[in-house]
Amino acid sequence: MSELLFEIGTEEIPAGYIQPALDFLKSEAEKKLKELGLSFSGFKTFATPRRLTLAVDYIEERQADRTLEHVGPSTSAGYDGDGNPTKAAIGFARSKGLEPGDLQVIKTVKGEYLMAVEDVQGRETISLLPGVLKSLICELVFPKSMHWAETTMTFVRPIQWLVALYGGQLVDLTFEGVTAGTTTRGHRFMSPEVVEVTGSDQYISTLADKYVVVENDKRRALVISEVERAVRERSGIEDAQPVLHEGLIDTVSNLVEKPYGICGSFDEKFLKLPDEALITSMREHQKYFPVADKEGKLLPRFVAVNNTDIKDIDLAASGHERVLRARLEDGLFFFNEDKKRKLSDRLHQLEGIIFQHQLGTMLAKSKRMEKIAAMLADEIQPALKDITMRAARLAKADLLTEMVGEFPSLQGIIGSEYALNDGEDKAVAQAIHEHYMPVRAAGELPASLPGAFVGLADRLDTLAGCFAIGERPTGNKDAFGLRRQAIGLLNILKGLNINISLPTFVKAALASYEDLINVQDHAADEIVAYIQLRFENEQVASGLLQEVVDAATATGFDNPLDCLERIQALNSIRNQEDFAVLASAFKRIRNIIKDNTATQVDPNLLSDAAEKDLYATLETVRAKTLPLLEQKQYDKALLEMLEMKSPVDRFFDDVMVMAEDAGIRQNRLNLLTALGELVLQVGDISKMHVE
């Protein structure tokens, strides 16, 4: 048997750190085994708050013997004029355990070089594993790490024990004073004694007997079943059901070694709080699951998940209820106090919140947002302008409320609630809520146009301001989340089918800063290029070919939605045989016309039958396609353009473009340029690789 089992036992690890650590262990272990030339199969990872475990079903027991070829100095550097080895050759040979006479001469494109051929004997895997496992521990990176005892090593939490078994044999591994053994530990409170380990299957079953579920998927399923059981058995309300948030399930699964659900209750007066405030208090602060009826209305119940089996359920529930009650009392007090003042009465206080020290206050940002949002409404739906402007004016006012101070994730949500309480139009309240959407990749989009307009204005303002002061994303640095802002902007445009000239609105956003900072002329182009790159990456990630995306964006990225429609048209036609011929001809056209931009064709200068035919076909196709292009029916326009395939072929077979007569030559170049310009209204198909 050649199975590896490696466990790192620690103090409790923060729940959010566990899955990234397991992903790293798996990927890095695979990489290191490949580098060593060892074959392997069957990677698995396990974890609880007190352990990170890697198991590999099979690892080859010994490296294969291999021959390595090392290229050294050139022969001119390796030998002197008398043919004697120089210090360079002697040193190179010695570094490989050879004599200078053992070196070979090889010919390369750069000339003759010395080569050392090294026969390397494979090593036993068990002798290689200590180095592999130690490096895995050293290279694990966490958001926060710590020192402990007198060790110089940092790790997420102090390492308490190690298990390292290969084929049932103990691996000789010592790390920072902890020597790997053959024993692990059961549940910290319910079965804390050490237990012997012989292999991964026995490891899983033995720990299960000791109240530790190490298999992540099984523990996750247990969390769900325990929460559902607690509601079913203890809520006292028919048809009650837990609100199972995927992220909370993942978090709770990594907080316990074995889950035990406890259903508690709270005073119905707290149901006066907005649902999101209640849910946030329970989910984010206490890691409790809310409970709702079958219509989804919240009930005065919750479920906590304990790490230990509780004998006195009522006592345990009351403890959780006491903690939650304090949190909800604060929330209700803040909510009631906030409602004593209207959002509009808070606006002047936004002057006291800095958006960015070079970009002014949140009050200034709100005014810029209002201006840009109004422009968007004028462009798309003028009837919504007043609602949009009002929503933009109030969108950031809830930053001054006690509720948002206590629960920052409720930005927009609380503003919407307070707007309704103030008697604002429902559409205004909805837009205040929606202007933060989407809050994450693939998140929910605004459902209303005013919400979209305010959200777009917010993102355009942030992008414009940050680029204007040089605060551009670089590598891992993106302090203002500009990648997320750009992607959110694109998703709003796409999701709500909003057609705008992006450069126009980027320039308008930059213009709003002109009294505050010196905006460089190239800032707008940089912002559009940045958004375009995010757009291209998203399309490729969705499964589209890079060349198809490049063909569309190469001819313009003024309107992202229009660009997307052109991409889809090019993608739908790219496999047609006639299109492959036209694309090939188009590449030739692009090479011939070079910088020629004139498109005026004089029919009287057309003498060859093939060029007359091409001109006639182009005129016919243009008459058919221009209306289609105007209506953005790009797929139909491309199909019409395929009619030019045969005339283009004949033209290149029969006509010499670069005629001696300058007038004829220019006329033929203009003909090809006119054809090219028609095609370029959809995309630069010369970038597409077709056969």
C-alpha cells in the first residue's frame, strides 16, 4: 500500500481560512509530486476547526532512474587555445560530479556548447516526503498568521500535533519542535483523548466514533439536517422552515467538528425591524439561521449550531436567546432613533464624510451622481428623470444612520426602508436599495431603470475619480474595488439592456471633477480601455473565443451592448464555409489597402469584368445591409455580406490591384476599402482564424 495521510493539528482556525488552505494543500502537493517525477492518484482533503488534512490514495513508492542533460559554457569559453579545459569547464564538470574529460560537446543554434550527462538514481518516496510535507506547511499563507512559544515560524494558529503516514509507515518529520506521530485527537470536549491512526479510511471512521466528522461534505450535510431537525422539533410553529443561506452553511460547517442544532426564539417586537436587519443580526453577527413560514415571512425563531451535544436544550437555547436579544435591542433602538429624522435632513452631514481625500466628500459625490444619473435618464427614459435624480440625491444619506453604522452591509437597504418611512415615492426607495446591486460577481441586478441609472452613475463617478488621480488597480492592489465596479457596470448595462455611448458618459463623469483636480486628456481613453478589458475577459470566460471577441472590439467599444451583439453575430457565422473564404479575402484586403481611407469609386474607371461585378455586388449588398446594421441585426447583415465571397475571389484572380495607371490603382484601392468599411461595421474579421 502506498497511501499518504498528512494531518496538521492546530488550535481553532477561523472558518473562512479553511477552504483556501485545503485548496492550496491539494494543488501544491500535486505540483511538488510532479516535480519529483512521482506518479500519484486520488487526492482528498479534510478539515475541521482543529485540523487540515491531505490524503492521497496512491503515490509511486520510488522515483524512476533518469538521465539529466545539463548545458554548460560554450566550447570557446570551456577550452583555451591549446585545447585544455578552462576554469569554467572544470567548475561546471565538478558541479555535476564529473571530470572535464566526461563532458560532451553539442551543437546548438548559438554554436557549440559543453554538456554534462548525469545519471540520477531515483530515491525512495518515503525519504522525499519529509521535505515535501515541511514545505507545504511553510508555504501555506493565511490572511493573518501568528507566532507562538519561541518558534520563529508563523502559522494561522499554533500547531499542536502532526500525523504523517505513508503506506502505513511513519514519515520522519519534525517541524518547529512538533514530531509527526501516528495519533490524532478526537473532539476537544466530547472525546479529547488521542487515538491511533493507520490509514485514511480508518482515520475517518475512528474520528467519527470520537465525534469528529472530518469529511467536509458530510459535515455540511449534517449542518443542514440538524438545522432542519431543530426547527421541526423545537420551533412550535407548523410549516416553519429555516432560511438556509449557502454562505452561512459553509461558515458554520467550518466552525464545528460535529453539528448540533438548537432552535431558540425572540420577542415578536423585533419583527418591526426590516427583514434584512434581522437576518444580518442573526446571520453575520451570531451565525444563526433565521426561520420563516412557507410564504417566506420571518418568524420570531432562529437556529444556532453548537459544536457539542447539549443535554439541557432549554438552557442552551436561553443562552443563545440572551445574546441575540442584546443585539436586536440595539438594532431596534437604532432603527427607532433613525426614523425620527428624514433622510433628506441628513444630506448636509455628508459634507463630513470623506469619499477620498483628493476627491472630496460624499456630499460632492452625491451631487456628481445626481448629475450623471440625470444624463442617463435623459438618454434612456426621460420620464424617469425626476425619480432618478431624487434617488441619486438620497442614495448615500443612510451612511449617516445608526443602523448602517452598526450593520454596514445594510447600506441601501436601510436607506430604502427609511425613504418609505419618510413618504418618498416607492420608485425612489427601490432605486436607493438597488443602486448598490450587484454587490458581487453574478449578483442580483437592479430591477428598475432608476436603480440602474443611479448605480451606473455611482460606478462611473468612482472609476473617473480614481483614474483621474492615478489610483489605478495594479496587480493585487485595488483599494476602491475598481475591477468589481467595472464588472458591475457592464452587468447592469447587459442585464437591463441599456444602450449608451460609454466614452460619452465617462467624459461627463471626468468633467464633474474638473473644478477639483487636473484631469489628464488621456484619462477617458484609459478608463474605457480598462472597462473594455474587463468586458473581453468576461466574454472569454463565458466560453467565447478570444479571436471572436477581439474581432468585435477592434472596430469599436463605444456601446458595450452593441459590441456584445456583434460578438454574438460573428460567433454564430464563424463556422460557415463561405464566411471562412470571405474572412481570408478580408485579411488580404486589409494588407493591400494599408492606410488608404478613401472609398469613392468612379464606375467609369472600372474596366475589368471582375471589378465591375464586385462593385455591382457591393452596391447591392450595401443597400441590403445598411438598414440591417442600423437596426443592429448584425447576424442578418453578415449573411448578406457573404454574397460578396465569389465576386471577391474572382476579383483577386483576374484583377491587378496595383495597376500602373495611378487613377485606376487608386480606384481599385477605394473599391476594396469601401468593401472593408462595410464589413468593419460588424467586426475586423481579419482577426478570426478560419480555415
